[in-house]
Amino acid sequence: CSFSSFSTCLTKHLNLQLHVDFDIHVIRGKVQLTVEALEDRFSTLDSRDLNISSVSVNQQLACFTLGPKHSFKGTPLVITLPFDLSGQQVIVEVTYETSPSASALQWLTPEQTAGKKQPYLFSQCQAHHCRSMVPCQDTPSIKHTYYAQQVSVPKQLVAVMSAVRDGQEVDPQDGGRIVYRFRQPQVAMPSYLIAIVVGALESREIGPRSRVWSEKEFVDKAASEFSETETMLKTAEDLAGPYVWGQYDVLVLPPSFPYGGMENPCLTFATPTVLAGDKSLSGVIAHEISHSWTGNLVTNRTWEHFRLNEGHTVYLERMINRRLEGEQFRQFKAIGGWKDLQDSVNTFGANNPLTNLVPSLQEVDPDDAFSCVPYEKGFALLYHLEELMGGPVFMGFVKSYIQRFAYSSVTTDDWKKYLFTYFKDKQVDILNKVDWNGWMFTPGMPPVKPRYDTTLADACIALTQRWIKAKDQDLNVFSQSDVKTLSSHQLIEFLSLLLLQEKPLPLSHVKKMQDVYDLNASTNSEIRFWLRLCVRSQWEEAVPLALKMATEQGRMKFTRPLFEVFNFGNYREEAVRVFMAHRAAMHPVTSGLVAKDL
């Protein structure tokens, strides 16, 4: 989904100068792209809603034109190189300003932050939104290093980026604003991993190479929640090879961040909805750490191969779980993932081509294709191969694949060829029997259901069946002791199993469940998510609670299903009214998708 001419020119390095203006919600920028010109005298960059004021090539003014605007690709920026530069490296400099509605940037008013006193800015460039923040070759096919030579922000705020911090100074000629510097010089990375955050940030050290960043309201809680980060990092290094990015910091964003986490190098983003108070949801960090190898180091060449990023990352994340929590826990998480995949396939429709593991995204917005399919169908394939090849043997392949394709972008075909090369001789016969077409290019659930150890899931299933089968007169047999021995992960699984039932639970059952388990009192967002169950059962008292949860945070995992459940009940008009009242405070990706859902 890129206009950039990456067959004729390649970006090797970016140098950024950014001036962040909270008054008018724009970034005034200058980017110098070190470009290797391979063929002709034209270079095309991606842009989206940018105001381009000038372009120069090797310090000579260059002609440029903006092509027609595409619905989600933005606008091609076509630059005419002033002379034939085939085979040479040139510096293309673009001076520009972002739009107040740039899709990569979310500007928060003080009221939308935890501290309520200072404004806040954060970026989310995946999959194809970097072009609304920086004119660039916005495709994961191209990887480059970057410096942010000047990032000017108001003096009361702090800037951090997906790079190593490289100093700061006061600019007395610009009202005492602070100018920060960042560098990402060692490891080339795709444009979607460029990230910036500006806000009233504080940090705490949580390990020899890690800090946690947040507003002061969250920072100590986050430091406690993520205290095992170094242990996870060392475990990941043992599984996948050396960590090459230097620093591994975590930034807890305001609640409107649309994802559980985002794997920006040196600065993982995390949603505050994982701050459960008991570290039970810190597995998000294991996932984002794993991306340091699968996604950031080895990258999908196009978004059609997103499974290479996410399926491998879920696999690595669960191998970390295995080391830290035991094999039964890994199996339990895999069972939950299979159920989430079933849920996603049901939502899309079993024949929807977007449920292919390798979908065609010709003229499809990658945001519209986003789901748990590449994560969980991708994991299921790798687990299936593990079953066929043997666990330690297959993990050896995963580590070798990472080392073989480190620092590059790959396709599923590259991955598959290497798989067959690695398992040469007798084991190729096993691989030849895999239904590759069924796994990769057929919609719906995978052709093989893996065999998972159900030890930890059995207690969840048993409790689910008790509630489903109970008659109204039997409800007094339930008590707090039912869930006393369940971990929070098992309690979450029990509630999600109830949601998968075709018929909603009777209202009497839902009320009794709240009565004996007091689920609404939980600070764990995954447990509070049971409110979907309540709305399905037409419990009127739960409606305002569900809409409050849908709007007080913007993580799509929660917000979209909480709004969607109202499509099938008597409270749809109220849900639409609440959405319209809150959509301006939502991340643009979230609000766009919820609008479609409704």
C-alpha cells in the first residue's frame, strides 16, 4: 500500500528536524533522506495530508508534484531529480507541515490525560500512517537508520522516541523550548517503527537496560507491574539470539491508545489497561519484547505477510511463558488463542478472504484487515510444525530463521523456502504432507486443530458448563469458592467461554454471577470485559457500565466488541449516541473502525 518507487530508489537513512506545535496541532518538519538512486531521475515518496513547502536534492531546489489523493494510501509526492544520479546516493530534503488531522498523530487535551494539566502527543505509524507524519518510502520493504537531530517541544514537556536518547538543550531564542536529540544509527528499521511521544512524562529504572515512562499518575504502578522486564529480555535472548537495540524502555500511554502494545524499538508502547495490579497482564510485554526479533529485526515485506511478524511473535511470547510459567501455561494460552481465532473468523465470516493467513490486500486498507488471524492462525501453523518436527528441533529453526533474515524484509515464500532448506533430507517428506494451501490461502479456521494440553482449561470448562446447565432454582449452589482456586487467567477464560455460547445466559444467571463473584469490582480490564456478557443478556444496569468502559479507554480489543454487542440489543440508539459524543477523543483508527462496526 505504498506509492514509493522502491524499485528505482532506496532510502538508507533519515535525518529529522521536528517542531511540535500544540497550539495548532501540527508538527513543522524537515526531513533529509539519504537515497540510493538505482535507475531514473524520478523519485516517489508517500505522503498523506502533508503541506509540502520545498524539496531540494543535494542542496539544489528540485521540482515536485503531488499526485491524486487515494482513499487510504494518501498522495504520491513525485520528485524530479535535477540530474541523472543513477547508482549514486543523494540527499533529498523535504520541508513540510503535518495536518491537524494527521492519521499517525493523536493530540490530547489536558483533560484527556491522566494528569489533567498538560497536553499530550503520541504517534502510531503502523501500518501505513508514517506518511502523514514524515514524507518517506512508507513500506516495510525498505529499512533505514534514523536520527532526530532536533525535536523542539514546550519547556514543561518531555519528548521520547523509538531511538536512543542523545541529549537535550534549552533554546533561549524560542521561548526556552527544549530541543531533544535521538539516534537509531545501528539497526535499519521500517518507517512504521518511527515513533514520538511528547507529554508530562516521568521515568523509573526497572532494569540495567530498561526504564518505564509514563505520566506520574501511572509511573510507579507501571514500574511495579513491569519489574520482570529484564528476566523476559534475557529469556528471549536465550531463545532468539542477542538483543541488538541497546535500550529496552516501556512507555505507558494515556487510555486512548488503540492497541495492547506497540513494539517501537527502544520504546515499547503499552496500554494502561494492562496495569492490573498483580502482573497478570504483563504478558503484553513478553509479546512486544519478542517483536525485537520477529517484526523489528526480521520484517514482513508487505502487510499481506503480517503473519511473519505476528505469528512468530506469539510463538516466541509463548516460549517465554513456557520458560517462566511452565508448559501447561503455554498450552493454556494457546487454547485461549484458538478460541480468539474462532471468534475472529465468526466475526469476519468463515468465507471472508481476510481470514486467509496470507490475504490479498489489493486495494484493501490494512487497518480494515487487522484482526487476531495473523497472530493466532500464524501461531497455530508454527505449533503444528512444532508437533510434526519436535519442539527443540523446531525452535532451532525459528532461531536460525531469525539469524538468516536479520536486518531484512521477507515474504512467506522466503520463509517457506528456508523452512524446506533447514529441514532437508528425511524431514522434507513430513513438510510435503502439510496442507500449505489450506493453511495459507484458504479462509476460515486452519485445516488442522492442534492438540493442546487442557489441564488448566478443564476447570474453566467445568465451571462454564455448570452455569450453562443450571436452572433458576439451582443458582444458590454457586458461591465465591467456585473461583477461589482459579488464577486470573483462568477466570478470564471462563468468562470468554460463556461469551462464545450461541445463546446469551439468562438474566437471572448474570445477576447471580455478579452477586457471588463481584466481577464489576475488579481492576483487571480483561475481567471487567465480562460486561459484554451482561449486555447480551439484556441487563439494563450493565448498559452504562459497558459504555463507560468502551469510552474511558480506547484499546480496540475492548472498545470495538463493547460497541458491537449493542448492534443486537435494545440499546443500539444509546450506544450510537455515546459513540458520537466520544468519537473525537478516540484514536482515528479506533473511531473509524467502530463507526463501521456500528
